[in-house]
Amino acid sequence: MTAPRWWQGRFPSRIGGVLLLAVALLTVAAILTAGAPPVRADKITYMPPGPQPIGLKVTPIPYFRISYPNQYRFGSLEYLDGLELWSRNRDFGGLSSLVTLDDGKRIVAVSDNGLWFDAFATIDPAGQMTGLHDARLAPMLTATGEPMMSVRDADAESLALGGTPDDPRFLVSFERDHRIESFPVDLDNFRSAGTRLKIPAAIRRLRPNTGLEAIAVPDDACPLGGATVVAIAERDRDRNADIPGWIIGGSRPGSFHVRRIGDFSITDSAFLPDGDLLILERRFNFADGVGMRLRRIPCRSLSAGGTIDGATLLEADLSYQIDNMEGLDVHTDRRTGKTILTLVSDDNRSILQRTLLLRFELREAPHPAAKGETQGSGAPSYGDRNPL
């Protein structure tokens, strides 16, 4: 998810083809199983409040398109770098969303078993991400300060940075028990308790496992009448219908729809520096296989009562380094001014899937400003995007 500006920061043989097909089928099966109603226990393994260090095995991903090591440009995006993450810690995985802080050098993510994941990126002099270090997990806490222990309570799906410079907040959306909670930012201890935001009643009527997968906080580049957050569901109750979303708070709240194109579900969103909304989508079925897509929605089209659509920036399948892509963040590199996209996959804690962290640079020029939009620096700069 995007942080506000005040916190800126092909196969060479038949054997290879058969192997790809086998991996694709297994991956689809794993994701389909994960998307079905849960068969896991109702309770989550207890972890005491506060961060616990974990070990990570990190494997670099030097190129995005498999067997094409010299291709870096994909439409308006340029692949920068990526990592595959693995840990012996059984609680690691299931990452659903993330924010990047400190000019992309720090990553905070949420998982679908109610945990925070926090780590620092190793960036070499050329600006390449080569590893992660000092990784930690911490349980999300309820309003009473206790760890979230039930699957229904702890299924975190999206993360955004909101609030103000004086009172920064992590906003987290949950499904099953559909809600958005606000957590005071506590990067040292992750001991802040969540409080519920007021949300439209229609959100509570979503299917248990297709709730709010994407939340994003608008800023001055796309103010939306001072809205607190833009929230979008994974799918409608009718899987063939357009996908519902809501502008929450401010002077122009209301619902809208995102045009459904193909068998894709929405998994995350983030605002670009010019105010456009970037939407991450995921596809998984046996006919088409696993896929991901990024769509860019113009700010000017975001309004209550409308159906929005936008240009596709990237679409990829398992001939690329993807998995179950669930999380998206955008930040601006303060040194170069480049717009950086960071994506993360949810491995569902399955041996058939991977946790991937991928970065791209947006090389496309921003859309021209329209009425109600600005393309200045947005909200006041807040240094290195770390308030502590």
C-alpha cells in the first residue's frame, strides 16, 4: 500500500515445458485450495505481544521473465530486482500486503494469521536490493491489548499508512470479520492496539473470503473530498459482476465499482504520486493458470456511483517470476525521484508456493492534471518517511 507523501519514501526444451506445466498445475491447485473455505483450526498459535526475531533465507531473483535474463522492460515498467524469502519459522508466510518505509529500505507487512512482519532491505551502491536483514514477527493486538487468536479475527488482507505526521497510523483491512482497524505506528515494539473505523454496512455483507483486499489512503494529488481511505473488495458476491469499492470518509463518500475483466480478483491497491490509483489483480483457475495484472485508474474517474477502469500496465503468468501476488506498495526514491513499485506474494504457507518480493520502476509519464487534481509535491515532505 502507498504511504502518504509526508512519509516519503520462455523454456528451452520440451522437458522444461512439461516441468512448467506441472508446477503451474500444482500452484493453481494450492492457490485454489487456499481460496476455498478454511479447513484449518479456528485458533492461531499463540505468540506473546512484541516482536520476535526470525531467520530468513533470501535468494535473489535477477530477472523477471524466466529464461530471458536480458529483458528488463515490460511496457511502462522496468524490473529492478527481487527476492525469494523462506524461513524455518512456521509462522512466517501468508503475507497479504505491505508498506515500504525509509526510502524503500524498510518493509512492514501483514499476514493472514494476524502477524506483523518487519525487516530492513540491504541496498547496494547501485541501488539494487540484495537481501533482507533483522526480520521480525509480532502479533497484532486487539483493542484490549491481547494477540488476535481466532482465524476469523486475524485474517489481515491489506495495509496502508495514514494519519498525520503527528499521529501516523497503520490502517489494516480484515476479511471474514469484515472491518478496517487503525493502529498507532509503533515500529520499535509493535504493541499498539487496533481500533475499528466506521465502514459502510454493505461491506459486512461481502462473502467471508472475498472481503476488503485493497485499501489505499488518498492525499493532495487525489484528495477525494478529504476521504480517509479507498477500499475495494476481492470480488462481488456475484463472481461475474463488477467489483465493489467504497470511498470512506470526507465530504464525498459512497460506493463505486471496478470493471471486472477476465477471471481476475483484486488483491491490493496503492496511489501513485500523480494521484492515479494502481490496482493489483490475481487470477487462478485450471483453464488459464496463475496470473497477475496491474491496472492504472485515473484519479479523475474515482467518484461515488461510477464504474472505473484503466490501462493495463503489466500482465504476467507463470512464465514470469510470480506466485500468488497479493501486496503492492508505491514509494518515490528521494535521491533519484523515481517511482518504485514493490510487490509481495502470499505463499499460503504451502510448500508448493513461494514468498516473492519484487520491485519495478514506473517509467511512464504521469497523466496530465485534470480538474480537482494536482501534480505538485502533494502533502508536505516528512523526511525519510520514519516518524520515530
